[in-house]
Amino acid sequence: MNPYNYLYLAGILFTIGAVGVVVRRNAIVVFMCVELMLNAANLAFVTFSRINGTLDGQVTAFFTMVVAACEVVVGLAIIVTIYRSRRSASVDDASLLKR
Amino acid sequence: MNTSSSLVYLIALPLIGAVTLLLGGRRTDKWGHLLATALSGGSFVVGLYQLNEMLGRATEDRAVTQKLFNWISVGDFNVDASLLLDQLSICFVLLITGVGTLIHIYSISYMAHDENRRRFFAYLNLFIASMLLLVLGDSYLNLYVGWEGVGLASYLLIGFWNQKPAYATASKKAFVMNRVGDMGLSFAIMIAFATLGTTSFAGVEEQAHHASEAALTAIGIMLVIAAAGKSAQFPLQAWLGDAMAGPTPVSALIHAATMVTAGVYLIIRSNFIFEAAPSAQLVVVIVGAITLLFGALIGTAKDDIKKALAASTMSQIGYMILASGLGPVGYVYAIMHLLTHGFFKASMFLGAGSVMHGMNDEVNMRKYGNLRKFMPITFITFGLGYLAIIGVPPFAGFYSKDGIIETAFNAGGFKGYLLGGITLLGAAITAFYMTRLMVLTFTSKARWDDDAHPHESPALMLIPIAILSIGSVASGFLFKQGDALKNWLKPVFGEHGDHHEEHLFEPIVVSAMALTAVVIGVSIALKKYQFTEVAKVAPENVSIFTRMARKDLGQDAFNEAVFMRPGQAITELAEKVDVKVIDGAVHGVGRMAIGSGSALRKTQSGFARSYAALILVGTIVLLAGIWVVTQ
């Protein structure tokens, strides 16, 4: 199978994720979209690793997974805390940092 | 040239006194004045020792030097802090330390009731040390240090009673006008270094033959400006009258006997420059001639006894400057007049201080009168100084002033007649204003205020005056006797010393003319003041000349119109430029940052999604840009 198809898939996934981040209000969904983008990037890394025949891309993918896992932990904790205090998971409601 | 290791003590002793008294503070209040007087006296003793040593050597190697340390050493430029004591400087050393010590003694009593007496003595010692450095430095640069030192001491002492704003202003005026002269001296040093490559007296004298006349004229004119500033000569004379704000001993020491004669020293020390630059020498003569009449005219109208004496000082230094522009014969008479003037003017200033002491610090002569009955010793000593300054033989001033008048006539041609006439006129006016001062103070009818109780001053004040008045009686005769001073100073002026003298008039004729001038001046003054009732308040309906003289011939008005007002206008302009242009630019940058900040702030909505969208758009634009560029 042509490895470039994986790149197309990664591009589609990344676009879906990016659009999701911009258009959705629910923090959980936005968060999932961010994960989608990260995984699209991972897919691209692995694909390039395959194309070039080196292991660098795969190693980077592992790093990304670890960082993403940490990010999930912290991010979810923040979302839960905000939900507890404000009774809302909408990202537009949490716009206090503007001033 | 011989070296001596004890020259430094001349300067070190009073300097130690100044440092001890200034750093010791109130702890030294009890004995500070005694220490200062003793150290000044010690310096005088060292001076006498040096004179004795000098007399023991042959004429040609009487000068001694002492190298203290290597001061500046940059590449080829080397300046040692070295002292040079020759026949010229020893005259000054003995005058400064001798008169200085007497004035220290006088001040012990005069300043007894001033709670800052210790500070006063510290400044006096600082002055003595600086003045000695001025006359002992072996290069223009060393002289400059002393030159600035005496300026500082003068400033501090004029403003000694600076709780009175007018006195503080007077000290500032003196300082600022001195700065103008100092600028002349620093330019002279710079030009000398640029063209001759050295700043030492010996080096400049050696190199002067190779330099162009233009360069030497420039140095000379700059030196004249320096001398005019320090010696209160035209056109920088306006500060001296106000300098009388200082305590009277200061006026006697700094503004009559020593510091104001530093300009004469500078010109005579630089004789090799003026000999080679006749136009600069002519400027010296012109400055001296103008000032001697200028000061004398001011002196005729002053009612303040100290200001009248200050105007007289200005005029007498004009005589010295005039003489120091008339070649080797003139130099000798300039120095002789400087020394005799140091005696009689210091004695008269101290006498004026004694009068003020007895009259509740009143300085207005119209409120004096008939004081000879109450202050006999002050009257006699003052009278001796008076006879000396107007030039009655055999008192000191006769020999020195007569010499200057004679030298002026001998200048040759029209110049000789003009200068001789000016000096004779000056002598007549001197006789007039000094007689006026004597009559108003001592011999006319009493016009005291009701609370005045004139009394003779204590012995501690009278003894120094008496010693000085002995000097004002005898010094001229001693200097003139067998051409003593002339032969003494001859080696300093090199080969020029054997200048052939041409007499326009026989000396006896000149003396007769000078005495006639004196008699005319004295009789006019006697008629106007002794045999006519003197008003207690200065009359208003007087001639335009008197009014001008009372206003110092418009010197302050002139300075104000020509220098102060335009200077103020420039300052105001500079301030406007600073506020509008420079501050405007700085504030503009600030306002621009604030404005762009508040405009950009609107994009910070706080909505995470719009940020994300912006990041997305930015990334796409960036990638597109890269793509376009790399295609």
C-alpha cells in the first residue's frame, strides 16, 4: 500500500481536529480534538519514519504519546476543577484572563 | 640646578593645618586658630631659611628645585609635580607667609566672637598653601592647581558669612568671573602644549624661540585673560568690589596683598612669551592702563570704606599690570609695587577692620569722622599706609609708583607720553580718593550714629597693623637702595635684564611731576571734605560722573546687558528645546507604545477558541508563505 495515503489520512485527521478546536464550545470535545491533532501528527511521524527507513520518527511518536498522556492528566484536572467551580464546561465562559 | 628637600614644607605646613582643622571639626575649636597661626608662621620661618640659603649661593645658581612625584605620565607627556624657588618666587613666598601670618594673628582677635572661627582659619591655611603652590610650581600645570586652589579659598572666604544671601551671591559672582579667567589660563596651557610640547616654565622658555609669533601671541592673550580674571583687571574687574563681603582680614590678605596679585606674577613669570609677542604685551599695557583709571574713578565715589579700598586695589594692580607690560625695567617696578602695595594696602585694610571693629561694623564713611581722637594707633598706622599709597617720599609707594611712572614715560614716543600721562592722572586721582577716605574717617567732624562708641582695638589687632605699617614706610627705600631688588631679580629675566635704559625725563623731573599730581589731588580732596561740611547721607543731586562712579562705571549693568541677559535667553531657549523637542520625543515614544498597546489589547478577548483560530490562521499563512518562497 502507498505510504502517502497515511499522510493524507493524517492531514484529514488534523484538519478535523483543528476545526473541532475552533468551532466546538464544550471543553471535553475541544480537548478530544486536540488529542486528535496530536495523533494525526503521530501518524505523520510514523509514516515519514517508514518512508525514510529511519527510526527517528517512531521515537518522536513515543515522546509525543508520553507528553500527550501527561497533558491529558493535567488538562482533564483543570477542566474538572473549572466545572466544579463554575458549573460549566464551556470554553467561552472561562474567559477571565482577558483583563 | 640645585635641589632642596625642604621646599615642600612651605606648602605642607599650612596644608596640614587646613586638613587638621577641617577634618578635626568642633574638637579643634579651642586651639585650631593657634595651630593655624603657628603653621603659617612655620612656613614663614622655612621661607626665611630658604632666603638665607639662597643668599649663601652665587647669583647664577640661586634657584632651587624639588621634585615631589611624577604627576602625569602618558606616552611622551610627562609632568612632574615639582617646585621651583627662584629670586622671583622667594619674594612672593615671604610676602604670602609674612603678611599671611600677621593677618592670622590679627584674625585671632578680629574673629574671636565668631563661632566658626576654626573654619575661618582652616580656609586661611588652605589659601596660604594654595597660594604658595601657585608661586612655587615649576610648570603652568602646577601653577594651575594653586591657581584653582586660591580661587576656591577666595570663594569660601568671601562667602564665609553666607547666611546673608547678598554675601553668598558675592562669592558666587567672584567664582564665576574667576572661571572666565581660569578658562584663559587653561587655553594658554593647551596652546602651549600643542605648539611647544611642554608646559614647564623652563621648557616653554626654551621652545619659545622656535614657535611662531602667532602662537605666542595667542598664549599671551590667553594669559592676559587669566591675569585679568584673578587680578580683577578690565574687563573682568566687576567681582572685586562685591568680594568685600568677606571678613576684613580676608580682604586684606586675599583681595589686596596676595591673591589678586597672582595675575602680575603670571605675566612676569611668562615674560619670555610676552617679550616674543609684542602685540600681547601691548594688550597687557592697555589692560593695565584702563584698569588703573577705572579703579581710581570708582574709588572717588565709594562711601563704603572697604569698597573704596577695593577700588584702590584694582587701580594699584592696574599700575603693576601696566608696568609688567613694559619690559624688564617694568617687571622690577611691578614686583616692587606689588610688594610695597602688599604692605600698605594690607595695613590699611586691617586698619579699616579696626575702625569697623570700633564702630559696630559700620562701613559707611559718611557715618565716621573724627576717629583720630578715639583710635590714635589705628589713625597713625593708617596714615602711614596712606602716605605710602599716594606716593609721598620717603614712604614705600613713592619709590615703586614713581618707578612705574618713569618707566611709562620711557616707553617711547606717543605711547610713552600717553602712558605717562595716564599714570600721572592715576596718581592724582589716587591722592584724591585716599585723602577723601582719610578725611571722612579720621579728621572731619564726627557724624556717628547715636549708638556708636568708638574705641581702640585690642593689641592683638594693632601689632600686626603696626608691623605692616613699618613695612609700608621702609620697604620701598630698602628695595630701591642700590637697586637691590633690580639686581636681585635680574637672573630671572635672563639677558633681557641688561636692557639699555633711555630716559625721556630725568628721574627727578618725573618725581616732581608725580608729587605735583599728588598735591593737586590732596588739595582738591581737602577742600571738598575737610573744609566743607560732609553730608551724613550721600547727596543725590550730583554730577553724572559721580553717579556713574557710584554705579561702578556701569560695569555690572554692562555685564548684565551683554552677558547675563543673552546668557539667560540662551538658557531659556535651551530649556524650551529640552522640554518641547527632547522631552517631546521621549514622551512621544511612550505615548506611541501606550496607544499601540491599547489598540492591540482589543484582540485579547479571553476566548480560547479565537486564540486557537488565530494560531491556526497564522500557521497556515506562515506555511503558505514558506511554500511560496521556496517554490
